[in-house]
Amino acid sequence: MSGATRVRAGALLGAAGTPHAERGGRHDGGDGVQHRAGLTAAVVLASLLAIPARPQVTAVGGAPLIVVPEPVAAKAPSPAFVPGALQPPRPARGLTWEDVPDDAGRAVNLSWELSPDDDGIHALVDGYRLMRAESPSGPWTAVDSVTARVATGRDQSASLRRDVPYFYRVDTHGPGGVTPARSVTGPALASSQWFNHARWSVLLLTMLFFAFVLFFVQKSRDEGRKPFLRRIPGVDAIEDAIGRATEMGRPVLYVPGVQDIDDMQTVQALIILESVAKTTARYETPIKVPVTYPIPFTIAQEVVKSGYAHAGRAERHDPESVQFVSPEQFAYVGAITGVMMRDKPGAHIFLGAFFAESLLLAEAGCATGAIQVAGTANADQLPFFVVACDYTLIGEELFAASAYLSGEPRLVGSLKGADLTKIAIILLLLAGCVLETFGQHGLKQWLATQ
């Protein structure tokens, strides 16, 4: 028989130690024993050869013959997976780009089709690397990388320039190496948009704020008087302190913080300085203003001069009343404490940005017996001013003091506009809480920004 293996049962039985008729064994009824023995040997041979088919038994010349089918060839492995070999993965394809909407032209979205080897089973792909170049021939720079089974990425690197054409490709890397894409995509442009449609709520609240400010500025100008502002005890105490220094015949010490003009607290302190200088000029009380930086020094000179001019006492202005000390923090503090101990001012006014020097100044001033008024927006320094000063402006009261003292329509309008905008935001938050309680998410989604 062709295509089969023929084995005599007697040979198999002899190899297995089974009695055979030709060796003098007992037949027990003819060919039955040989037939059963042949089947047993066929099963043993089939298990050794991993043959799933059942052997066939035929008789040739009176002796049983086992016909075993040829072993079935094992299925060839998939070309994508060869056991024991590390092969580079097949490349990804279909790379496309899209400009990120609602941005300033600083990012590009990229998407592609996964590599055929990225099936999540054979681990032939570790991830993908996005490459960028200014020409299709390179040189290429890696801008992003993602793990396997991810087909999207974004180029938002710092080197990306707006409105510059770029070319992209995606490289597939795995244990067997890196396979670049067979084609590139481009030119891709990252462009900026005029409006960010995810921030309509910010635009509306900003317009609402400016509407409030313009309304109250115009109202202040039309009425010709200062609109109602809540009284702040610390601001009222400034004039009282100047009056006490006048009664004692001592000067007023005004410290506008330790920061430069780029700090908003310094700006507010210099605005308040004009009102203080106007009051000291009216009371004919000397004022001393030590300053840390050159620009605030120049502004303080002009502000004090303007205050005396507005009070009708321009001839009594002392150009030496404003002094440049030092931008070094503790050198500045040492100079001020020396003024406190030598000149014994009757009133100390600390308004602006203060840090570690706040307690040194407040304690030294308290030791001289002067009345002290302080104010800062640095919350961590407020406790020192509260315990060592007579009056303290807390947080936003420092910014409100300039409008309160001057009555300038622009400052008053800004203050009242900011207050009404805060009220509107609080009402929106309360409305959002109520709507969320009842499962309505529209307001929250409208207020959300990217």
C-alpha cells in the first residue's frame, strides 16, 4: 500500500514481549489473540507518531497487517509570528493630520491605522513614534510617542511654530526593531483662531464686568459726587493717625512695601500715597517715604509733589521727603527701623507687599509708641500686622482704599464693577448647584472651559 506504513503484528508483539504463535505461544482460538495484540501495538505506534487517525488492520498471507496513515504535516506558522525569531513589525499606515481647533496654533492632531502586527496577542509591537520634519526627506525629529493599540497622537512640542508647513510619519517599534512608515503626510499647518468657542462664558462675564465698570464710571461723572462705598475702619484710621502725628509735632512715616512697580500692591500703595500726602500737606505735617526700587522712587516723588499741589501747599513740599534706600530686603528694613528710633514718627503707615520684614517693622514701630496702620494682600503676613498694629487692611481692602480715599470716578467704577461681577458669579454658582441637584448639566457644560 502506498502512502501508508505496513508493520507486521508479530514484530510489534515480539518487541512488546507478547507471546507469538511462531514462538510457540498459545493461539487461544486462532487469530483473535493476534488481532487484539495488533490493535494494541497500533495504538502504541500511533501515540508515538502523534497520528490521530485510527489504524486499519488487514490480513496478508494469514498474518494481520497494520496499515498506519502517514503523519499529518503541522500547520505552517503565520508569517506574522515566527517562534524564536525577532522580526521588525509591519508598518502602520493611513496617517492623517488635523489642526487642533480653538487654540493659538500650537498643536496638530494625528491619527493612523494600526500595524497589522498590533493585534494585542503576539506582542510584536511596543508602540508608535511620531516623527516630524520640515521636508519629506528629513531630518526627522521625534515629537510624540504612544503605546501599542493606540492610533492617535498630538504634536504639541515647544518647537512647533505657527503657520509653518511640516511633514509627519509614524514609526512602528517592537522587540524586533523599528519600521518607518512607507509614506509621509503633509504639509501640515498649525494655525491660530480668532475665537476659542469653548470659552463663551469667559467672554460674556468679561463683557459684563466692563459694562458694570463703564456704567458706574459714567454715573460718578454725571452726579459729580463719590458714589456710596462701604466704610473701611482701617482707611478712616489713616487720617486719624496723621492727625495724631500733627498733634505730637512728629512726622508721618509711609512705607509702600518692598516690591517693584510690577507688583499690583505697590501700585495701590503709591495711589494711596497721593491722598496721604494731600492730608499731610493740609495739616502741615512732614512725611517721610523710604522706597526700595528706582522706578517706585521716581513715581513716589511725583505723587507726593502732586499731593501737595492739590492741597494748595506746593511751596511746602520737601524734595527730600522721598528717599531711595536699597532693594535689599533687610538693608531696607534696617534703614527704616533707624528712622523710627531717631526721628520718632508719630504715625507709621505700612501699605503694600510685605514678607518676612513685616514683623520686624511692626514690632520696632510698636516699641516707639506710634499709631500704626498696615495693609497687605499677602495673607501669610497679616497675623503679624494684626497683633502689632492698631488697624489693618485685610486683602482686598487695600485695593478698595485707593478708590475710597481719592473718589476718582475710574477707580470707584472699577471697584463697584468688580463687586457686582462677583455677585453675578456667586449667583451663577448657586444656580449651577440647584440645576446639578436636579440632574440638569447645561449650565455646568456652558461654564466649563478647556
